[in-house]
Amino acid sequence: MLVLLGGLAGPAHAADFGLASQPLLSLQTVLIVLGAFAVFVLLVVAWSHSLRRQVRRKTEQMLERLELQARRQTGVQNAARLESLEALAGGIAHDYNNLLTIIMGNVALMKDSPQLRGSDAAHGLAEIERSVERARDLTRQLLTFATGGEPSRAPMDVEEMVRTVVEKTLRGTKLGVEFTVEPGLWAGDGDRDQLVQVVQNIVNNSLQAGPHHGNLRVALANHAVESDGTETQKPGRYVRVAISDSGTGIAPDVLPKIFDPYFTTRRGSRGLGLATVYSIVNRHGGWVDAASTLGLGTTVTLWLPATMVAITKETPEPSSVPAPATSVTPGKPRVLLMDDEEGVRTIASTVLLRMGLDVTAVADGESALVEFEKARNSNRPYALLIVDLTIQGGMGGRETVEAIRKLDPLVPAIVSSGYSSDPVMANYQSYGFQAMVAKPFGVSALAEVVRRFIPLEDPS
């Protein structure tokens, strides 16, 4: 054992183990390791680059979704802010327009009085009349927000409408206009009167935002929205109208608020101009947006629903109204007037009496039905109905006419309402009426619509 251990502990040579001729790592092995490491590094770099691209793409997608969500949320917030104004507008519209009807009617009748013609009082009445007309326009603007309003839509030439409004609004100013129109522009599907107000409000807002340099720029183009849900509009065809100015611009913290009701940065402004734009376009099923840079100007863009229906250039004459089913007895034609406001009944009755008509005025639908049946039974039927659409606490005009149609399906009926944006007013023929007169109405407006059914002398 000691001999063995001593042998092991003695000097030993590498040759004894066969290792002297082999290095620890050969050059070939080193090259293979370095190559593998280089490939690994390249893979890591490529993976890192791919990862960065994926992260950047995902980030961009997330930002786009967040921006889209923010834009949609802004629309929801704008709609929510309008709810209180809608309730207010709908609540006061009926009473306010009734009062304006009474004022307008009495002023018109007083102006035609022989004793007042040419006097100082007549000039005062003319000034009152102009003020009432301004109040009527303001009421109509406020009624834009009333709950349940529907535009009276028809195919329209958007280019012609926009050109007419812009050029008329800029007349007398130092600002010019440049139009860019895509060939083959689609026809719009909308209420021309309301969309005129939209364009006019935008241009007026631009004029008030001066000072300006250059011209107002108006661009019209077709815009199709696909069904992939990547845009704020609903899928369909739109006419895009972009109105750009070169004014002072709008600050970034102010821009999201410009469509809010009553929001304004100008003293003396009511803050309803752009809120009206938003409400009208929204009810058309369109969209409105604004972009601005301080010192460079603002662009307001409208997306208005388009239609493939051909535009009718000429408005057809009103269709003839069928004669009453019952025979009218000799004497004055009879008119049944229904309105829940005593002052309106008084002024309307006065106008109709001056036209040579026999008038019966009632306050609600139940009384109207009683009078209509009584007239039929006595062989003195009514030749015309004029009914208020909304009766507080009673049967309104729509229900009243439906009941009367069961007795006489052909007697002409005119609907009147202070809710000028009510669906029935926009589509009165679909609800059994032959004509409509929106409150506040003047003497001449009422007389004109009545003469469509009963040709008579002017009430004045």
C-alpha cells in the first residue's frame, strides 16, 4: 500500500496520460462558439427590433382607440349637456310661441286700422313687429334643441346651398371665399332650412373670430364610411363640408367646449351658435368636428348624410285638396278652430271673421268632437278644421282629427303648433293633415293657408 501511494505521489508526466498533443480548445471550436454567439446576438437584436415595432404598432393602435373613444365620449358628453336644454326648450316652446302669436296678430290688426295708418303709433307698432320677428327667430333657434324634433328631410343640392349661404353671409365684409368641390358630389338628405342655419352659424362664428388674412376656404367632397367601426360616423354615404378660416384660432383647452350650450368666450354672445350646429347635424344623423391651431385659424367639418335620390329642382305646386264629403249649406263657410290658449283663439277668430268665415272656437279635442257632430246633425257642417297639435291636459289635434276622420274622412284639416320641430309638423301629411301653420304665425300667414281651402277676401 505504501509503495502504491508513493508511486502515485511521485513525479508524473503529461505524456503518461496522452494529453500533451491536444490544446484545451481548438481554433475550430472557438470559431464555432463565436459564430453561434454572433447568431444569438443577431437573433436577439432582430427580436428586440421586432418587439419594438410591435410595441410601437400596438401603442399607435391603442392611441387611435383612445382618441376614437375620447371623440365618442365627447359626443356623449355633448349630448348629455344638451338634455337639460332640450327639456327647457320643449317645456317653454308651446307657451312662448302662443304669446308671440297673440302679440304678432294684434300688432298686425292694429297696423291695418284706418285710425292708425300713417301715425306715429303706426311707426311704433312697426318697430314692435320687427322686435317680435327677432324674438320668433330666437325661439326657432332655441327650438332646435327641443326633445323629439325631426328635420323635414328631402334630397338637396349641398353645393348650391353652401355657396348661397356663404356668399350671402360674407357680403359686405372684407373676407373672400375659395371653393373646392369634388366632381360628382352626392346630393344631401336633409332639412334645407335647418342646414342653412348650420352653415350660417359657422360662417358668422368665423367672422367673429378675426382678425383674418386670406380667404375663407370651403371644401366639399364625398365621404363613404365603411362598416368596420373605425370611424365616429355610422356606416353610410356622407357629404363632407369643411369650412376653414385664417383667424386667431382656438386654444386647446377651449376647443372641446365650443359645441356646449351657452359656452362662449365673447362678451355679448349667447353661446348657442355652435351648439345649434351640433344639435341640427346630430339630428340629421351626421357628425361635426373642429380642429384649430392658435394663430393659424380653425376648420369646422360637417359630415351630412347623402342620398342617391335625384334632386327636384322645382318645388311642385301644392296638391289640390278634395272637397268636403258633406255638402256645405248656403251662407258663410264654417271653420272649427281648436286651441287651448284663449288669446290665440281670439286673434285667430278675429282673422277668420274678417275673411268672411263663420268661426266656432273651442279649447280642446273633446269639445271639438261635440261641435263637429252637432254641426253635421244640424246640416251645417264645417268646411275646414284648424287644430292645435298639443293641448295641455286634453285631447290634442292628432287624436281629434283621427276621431273626426271616422265621421268625415275628407274634411280638410290644418295643424298648428308651437312645437315647430315636432315630427307631426315635419310630416303632417302622414298624420292625416292637409296643411300646417307653425306658431308664432302672423295674420297673413294664417290667411294664406286658409285661402288654399276656402278662397276668400284678405282679412285686412
